[in-house]
Amino acid sequence: MKQISVIFVLFIVLGLDAINGYDCKIVQFIFGDSLSDVGNNRNLPRSLAQANLPFYGIDFGNGLPNGRFTNGRTVSDIIGDKIGLPRPVAFLDPSMNEDVILESGVNYASGGGGILNETGGYFIQRFSLWKQIELFQGTQDLVVAKIGKKEADKFFQQARYVVALGSNDFINNYLMPVYSDSWKYNDQTFVDYLMETLDSQLRVMHSLGARKLMVFGLGPMGCIPLQRALSLDGKCQNKASSLAVRFNKAATKMLLDLETKLPNASYKFGEAYELVNDVITNPQKYGFDNSDSPCCSFYRIRPALTCIPASTLCKDRSKYVFWDEYHPTDKANELVANILIKRFDFMRAQDGISQAPSPAPDLAPSPDSN
């Protein structure tokens, strides 16, 4: 009888230890726009920024649309895979619960979203960065209720954070006369406005536990197919690209300053402007044949804006830099991800993260090729 009592007491003690000492994984929390969206917008019924029709996702999993605005993986997918982190689940995924958060992290990215609340307003529904941070606070409440504040604080402080927004603030705000920001600011004061806002947002994220964080820089926005199609000569629009350079310089300085002021902050700026510009200028050097038009297009009608079932696909998607008018292909995303991984080792496994391969998908045959 005494032996049974001892076993029972041990069982209770061990059970309490398991609850009080929750063994948390290191996961990612991703904040972004359509370049990082993995399915949030497809669950926003009134959003006009959608990737829920073929041929989005044709080279990912079962080949069906999954909410990613590309044919395969996002840059965040690839980086996470290669450093051994689980792929975060979209915040609006029906499977989302406390266990999923603790196991995989959360992706809040939303197509059309920006640093500013007013950005992308004509998409009707999208998550701005402020909204994504608000959703992250709700995520924290769930985890605290599940494992307690002490373990939750540890979980969130050891997690990895990605913030990848900014292009929409220019393309779908400042550079469009329908938005008041386009005439309220000039180039420099608008970038200053973005930096002041982003600074405030990162400080809030730090107060919520974000310690290891990467902010993605902007590429040469004036060279995406949409901007070329809207130009008179089909060439890159220098104004948009020069704004990206201005944003990158300001964000680099702002992050360095923040890192010195916020305790235990490890902030990096993931900038690949020169690389992407070189890929667009010299595509053959990197194994591409086309860097000025989308693989998925609507015959010769430009701009096509989005990829739809009636679209025609290029013969070899691995040879195109751009998937649609806005977004890179899986192959281009892989190139950018590999460069960022080489440049920044801060997310790697000093605390138990192991490397894992991130194989490029086998390309499915194009239903229609031109």
C-alpha cells in the first residue's frame, strides 16, 4: 500500500513538473504582405487581394491554390525550412489553436497589407502591420492561458520574428494619386513617416517579447512587370526603385539605432536589392531567361494583374524571375532566401535549431504554354 502511495505521489509531482516546465519549441512569427501570405487573405471573404484560383500554388504540395501569391514557396518558407524551423500556419487557418501555435508558430501576413493602416485600402480587406500586431497580442493571450505567463514569456522571447512589408506602402499608396498620402508628402517625408511608424511598431513587438527579428528590405519595385507595363517604354520605373533604395537606407539606420536602445534585441535588416537588381539586369547569369514579364499572363493583355484559370503559363517556370505582375517565382524566391541565409546567421541554431533541407519543388507541367 505504501509503494502504491509513493508511485501516486511521484505521478502527481511529475505531472506538475510537465505542466510548470513546458518544453517549448522555437518557432517563427511572420508579419508581412502578399510576399509572405500563406493563406490569410483566402479566408478574408471581402478581400480583393487573392491567390485562391489556379494557377497559384501549382508547384507546391498538391498543386492547388493555398493562399501563396506564387507558384511555389515564399522566401520565408525557404529560410525556415533551411534553418530547421517549422512553417508557421496562417492565423486564419481553421486548424489554428494553442497547440498549433506552440508547435508551428503563426503567420499573420496579408496580401495588400502595409506598414500604414491606409495602405491597400482599395483591396477592402487586408491586415495592416498594426492589425497583425494586434492579432499577435491575441495569440499571446491564448498561449498564456495554456502554459502560464512565465513559460509563455520564455516561448515568445526565444521565437524568431520576420517583418516583411513596405512595397505596398509605395505601390498601393504613395505612388497612386487616389490616396491622400500621394499629395500630403514628398519622397523624403513619406519615408520618414514610414520609419516613424515602423519604429513604433517594432517597439510594441519588443514589449511583447520579439527579441530576434529580421526586417526584409525592398527590391527594385520599379522593375516588377506591373510597373514596366504601366511605363511608356516598357522599362523599369526609376522613381519606384529609388524609393526602395531610400526606404532600405532609412530602415537600416533605424534598426541599428533601435537595437542599441532595446534590451536583448537582435535586429537584422535583410536587404537583397543589389542581388535582385542584378538578377533582373543579367538574368542568364543566374539561370533565368526572362526577368521583365510574368510567367502567368493573360495572353498578350498587360497588365494582367492576377493569375486566373484562363491565363497562359510560360513553358519553364524555373526560367522566369516573376510569376505574375507583382510576385517572384519559387526559383527567384529560393535565390533571395539563400543569399539572406548566407548573410545573416542570427536565426541559426545556437539554441537547438537544426538545419533541414529545402528542396525546390518538381515543376508540374504547364496546362497551357506559350
